[in-house]
Amino acid sequence: ASSWSRLGQADFHKTAITSAKDVSSPDRNYIQRSTVPTYHFQKSLPRLPVPKLEKTCERFLKSLTPLVSSEQHAKTADVLAKFQQNEGKELHEELLAQNKKNKHTSYISGPWFDMYLKDRRPVPMTHSPFIAFQDDPRPEYNEQALRAANLVMSSARFMRSLREEVLEPEVYHLNPAASDTLAFRKRLPEFVSWYGAYWYKAFPLDMSQYGNLFNSTRIPRPDKDELYKDPAAKHLLVMRQGHFYIFDILDRDDNIIDETEILAHLKYILADTTPPPTHPLGVLTTADRDTWTKARRQLINAADRNELFLQLIDTAAFCLVLDDEDLADPIQLSRSFLFSDGVNRWFDKSFQLIMSKRGTAAVNFEHAWGDGVAIMRYFKELYKDTTTNAFLHPDSQPAKVDSSRVVQRLEFQLDPFLEETITKVREEFAQRTASLDMNYFESLQLNKDIAKQYKLSPDSLMQLVVQLAHYRLHGKCVGTYESCSTSAFKHGRTETVRPCTVATHKLCRQLFESKEAASVQDMQATIRECSSMHNTLTREAAMGQGFDRHLFAMRKLAEAKGQSPAFYSDEGYRTMIYDILSTSTLPDPSVMIGGFCPVVPDGYGVGYAIQDRGVGFNITAYKPHKDATSFVQSLEASLVDVHNILDGKTPSK
Ligand code: BUJ
């Protein structure tokens, strides 16, 4: 989300524990020991506002302008005006009343969990994104077992800090020099703590999702899946060649086991020569949720131990995936991190930490429980801890332990129905993944500094390039989604920024329609309009003043009452929410690449990042509807165009 760059975590490096290497030191259990408790601000976080109905209608109509003809726009405006006076008014009042009664949460939390958990489509490709880590700058630390063991160690330290509530609260510092100080850290009573932080221009973010990071899973259930966790569990789940292994990473007293033992157990798993299962169970987590619900029930009925084993998978700290394929090509790697063939994966876990044979690592996360802010905090801390404070080194020897007595391989008992289901699901998944096209590119032509030199917001420029790329290829504006965090509010999730605006449409016409003659100066002025309009939209979204979630919550209320207001089936509304362009960014130096699938069959998934050195895009599309390569080419050309315009050169039409 664009706002993540602004609402990103503060720099809490100061509290990182540096004397952690002493095995007997309790500090080795913690990645941080914050003096301000993790959930200190939680109680006093502000509530996500329900926007005024007239504002929502106004914002919607403005956003619709570039997407439909003026006749359609007038029709939709008419339907919306009726909605605003009738059903919409009632639904809005009802939403306000409900919201007033549920002060512990936000108006969007319930409907948003339902959106994910009631969705019967498969979790991978529909919702789960991936983010890959930069390699460790020291090549010798990227060896698979070594890096995996260090990542497990740092994850365990993160997990313990969170459990004991000594992980620094997530705070966005508007003025770090003033607020990231000792005075700020002096505690204010919890119920007013948010106001104290506000005084320092520091905005604490919602941390309610963090409780679902570890020991947590999604379980397929009829109609609506369940989020399930056991916050006291001590074991890790490791997958290799479709097998499941578990071992405890915490001892009896909840201390993290010796890092050399972790290394020994992982090496033992990597050396296991048991042939891969003919019917790999993990594949079932790629199925639609109804098929998986049925299969899971059957699995539990097939043998007593199966239920116990499922419980172990469900409650494990997280799923570490050790892959055997030697992939080097970034697209092959991205495909493997995003979906693979499903054999060596368990997509239901809150997240999977995937390690390729060459030591490239990535996180693939299930989306129902949480959003980018929570996963990125874990991701960044993990990268920093393993690259600056590694517990294991290339010369570290694994502990002399008998791993065969500690590591348990879970041998499920399958019946013919399950075997058949696995085969079928595997084929279907292979078909779906085969139709997914992916391509990426990086460029040094644009970066954060260049954007700032021109006094333009970096994110707005990236979004503009995406708009131009689509228009150049398809000659029209389409529904565009940019994810924006609303974690500044209690139980906030995300809001949609609608980056296709009248201003971006104007630049598209100036560039691509020969009748719209415009000078370079005109186009520069339009770029500034684009940027300022995008800034306003982003600020509004981050403050809970978008229109998408409000309209969505009212639609869900109407559905629950069996009502179907005409506005929601109107062409204008349908066009708006048909997100041909689904975009998101997680800009951080620790991210190498990331991505997600399109959200509609004929759409594009657009992962992008603008960094200090350059920009990058990672594009997905479903064949035969669309192809990622031509979109990438169009992005490259658009980047050149924007660059030329800003440079005062006339772009070639
Ligand atoms: O908006 C929401 O509620 C959730 C969204 C859903 N969707 C992905 C469909 C937009 N979820 C997120 O935004 C989570 C983040 C997804 C991962 C983002 C990947 C960013 C890739 C950056 C790297 C690209 C650089 C390539 C360089 C070659």
C-alpha cells in the first residue's frame, strides 16, 4: 500500500539486543525488549470513522468519471442519488448504530474477515501474496540449511518477544527526532497513551493482527472457514518433498533451543531419503474450500492419528518450507514462492517461510488474518536480525544430537477417496498455474530522489506509469485498486485508493490521442495534477475516508437482510469494483521481489516498488486473456515517457 511507506514502522534499532549470543543469557530469547509494552497503545487507538454518506457518494462519482461514458455516468449518478435518499440512507444509519455498539472494533473488521473466510475459492492464487527477501549480502550465509536455521532462530526470537509483549509497538513517527526518545518511551497510562504519543507526532498503529502471526492457521469449514491458534505451542512445522516434520523449538521453560540443535534437525530433514509421497497431502490446501472441507473431514475419519497430526500442523509456530529444486531464474523462483505445484506447501498456515535450494527465502502468507503491515514488520525484523546478528555462521557445527529421536515425520493414513481427491486437485492446480503468466522489470531511470526533485510523490508517479501502461496497450481507463493500510485505527484493515483519476486520464489522452495536442509544459502540469490528486486520495484512504469500504459494508448489511439495492447492480458500480488493475507495494530495502495474482480473469496483478536506487514491477496475468510481457514492455515505454516529460523532452507519440 502506498501509505505503508508513510505509515511504516519506526526505526527501533536502538533497542535491538546485541549481547544475545551468550546461550545462558535470557536475552537470546528476544529480538527486542521494549520498555513500552507491545499492546500499550491498543486500548486508546482511535476508531475507524464511517465516512459521511454524501461524501462517499461524491467521491465515488468523481472516481467513476474516467471509467465510463458520460451517459453511463449520468445514469449511475441518478441511481446513486436515489440510493442516497432511500436504502443507502437507512443502511448508513444502521451501520452507524452498529458501529456505536461495537466500540472494541471497527465497522470493517467483521465484513472483511467474512469476505476472506466465506470465499470458497482456493487460497493460493486468489488471495495469498509472496514477498522474497534480498539475499544475505554475505554469500556464504545463503547456504540453505544455515540460512534456514538463522531465520528460524530470529523468528523464534520475534515470537517470544511478541508472546511476552516486549516487541516494540508499531509506531509511525512523523517527527522521529522528537518522538523516538526516552521521554516518549516513559509510560503514559494505557487509556490515554495514544494521546500522549500524538503529542509527540507519533502515531501508534493497530497491533491486533500480530496475535495471529504464529501458531495459527485457517481451517476449511462449511460456508465459512475458521481462524484457529494455540498461542502456547512450542513446535515448528518443516516441509520437504511433500513430507511433514515437526520438532520443538522451545524447551520446557519456553527457552529457544540451542541454534546448533536447530541446524542439526534441519540438516537431518534435508538428508532424509524417504521417497516423496505419491499422494502429497499439502496439495489439498490448493483446492477450493468446499472440496478441502470435505477431504479434511474424511482425513480425520480415516485414522485417529490423522486428527492429531492435523492439530500439530495447525498449531505449529509456522511452516518452514525447504525446497529441493535448484531454481535461479527470478520468474521461476517467483512462481515457486507464489504457488509452486502445491506439493511441498501448506497454504492454510498464517505464513510459510520458503527456502529455495540456493538459499533465496520468501514469505507466502494467508491473507484472512492480517495485512501487509503485520507481515512486513516480521519480515523486516527477520532480515535485519539474520544479516546483522546471525547466531550461526558458515563454520558453525550442528549439535551432536540424535535428531531421529526429536524430529517426527507425520505419516498420514490416506484412503482411496483421499488419494483420488489429491490427484484431481493436483491436476486442477497445475492447469490453473499454467495459465498464469508472470514477468518483471527493474529500471534505474526513476527513483525516490528523482521524484522528490520534481516535488512529486514517488508513489503517485509509479501509479501514473501503471495507468499509462494500460492505456497504451488497451486504449482505455479501467477499475484500478491500490491497497492502503488503515492500521492507524483500531482493527483497521485496508482501504482502496482509486488511482485512475480524471488527471491520469487527461495525461493518457495527451500522450496517446493525436487530437489532444499538448505541449511538454502542458503535460508537466498534468503530471503535477495527477500527483496532487493521488496524494489527496491516499491521505483520505489512510484516514478512513475512502469510499470503497463504506459502500462494501453497506452492501453486506443489505445482503444480510435479503435486500439488493439497485445501485449495487448498476453498471457504474460494477465497473468501479471490477479491478482490472490490482496494485500493491511494500517498499523496503529488505524486499527483493514480491507479487500476487490478478483478482479478475482478465486483469493484472501489479506489484511494484520505488526505492532509493530505482524502481521495479512484477506483473501477473492469466493467459489467454492478457499477457504479462506486453504489459511489462508497456510499463517500460511509459516510464521513458514520464521521464522525458519531466526532463522537458517531447515524448514520441
Ligand atoms: O488491499 C488489501 O486489502 C489486501 C491486498 C490485496 N491485493 C494484493 C490484491 C492488492 N494485499 C496486499 O496489498 C498485500 C501485499 C502484497 C504483496 C505486495 C508485493 C509487492 C511487490 C514489490 C516488489 C516488486 C519489485 C519487483 C522488482 C523486480
